[in-house]
Amino acid sequence: MSEPVTREATRRRLTAKQADTVDRLGRSAVEVLSREGFAGLTIRMVAAEAGVGAATAYTYFSSKEHLVAEVFWRRLATTPAPSNDAPDATDRVVAVLRHIALLLANEPELAGAVTSALLGKDPDVEHLRLRIGAEINRRLTAALGPDADPELVDSLELLYAGALVRAGIGHASYQQIADVLERSARLLLS
């Protein structure tokens, strides 16, 4: 992971040792999710898997929703955006949307958990939703270029959010959703 993300969490700046603990908790959360699903996930279970005390885990994460949202935020923030050198803005936007849609495609339990977690009311989740939204907005704006219409960016964000919720509730696979996003974005941008 890149230095800025590993040293920063929703609640505070982290030392190297704390960043390592947060990383271990994130990796353990993915492991527990793969076995137990989101309904079975608990902070205590994740802490035990990571080899840390539950009290320590709760100093970093206020809820399982917060933990899962943080895992997604870190994945998004540490995964570089697709190359922005295609001559056509539509192709650049499609590349961004497909990239984000497929970020968790091979981890269905995590993907479903992220959908549930991001809909939570936990203030730490709300903070992460804003950061995730700002990053997606930044990537779409960059793909559209310097004269990006903010209303078009808003429409693309809504398209993405709706598609990911649809995938998260099991109406389609993430690969199918990436294909739908591509078709829909091309219609919107034509």
C-alpha cells in the first residue's frame, strides 16, 4: 500500500506499528468474510484472526461496517486509476468505471459486504463514503478532461452507484455489471 493510505485511518493518523495492525485487521476481515459472510462477521472474530485483542481492534474500527468500508477504501485508494491516455473521453470513462466495478469482482463475499457496509449509518462509514465518492469523482473528472461538465460527472456517479448496488444485492455478477456500466456510459456520453 502507498504510504499516505497506510499511515492514515478514518479516526486518526497512524504510526508504522499501528498501520501494520490496521493492515492485518483488514486482511483478516477478508479471510473471515470468505468463511462467515457479512452476517457472521464480528470485530472480535477479525481481531482473533489477526492476533490482536478485541479492544485494540475497536480502537481502530467502530463497527464491522466501518472495518469493511475501510478495506474497500484502502483497495480503491491504493489501486491506480487506469491509464488516462486514450484519445477518446468515452473510452477513458469506460475504463474508469470498469476498473472500479471489477475491483472486488473475484471476492463476492467482500463485494456484498461492501455494499451493505457503505449503506450503514455509522459516522466513520459516512466519512469513508465521502472519501470514496470524492475519489470516484476525481477519477471520472480526470477521464472526462479539463472541461468536464459537473452534471455529467454526477450522472456517471449515479450510474456507477446504482450498478454496484445492483451487483451487491445479487441481481448480476460484477462482470455483467461492468458490461452494463460500459453500455450505459456509452449511451450517456454519445
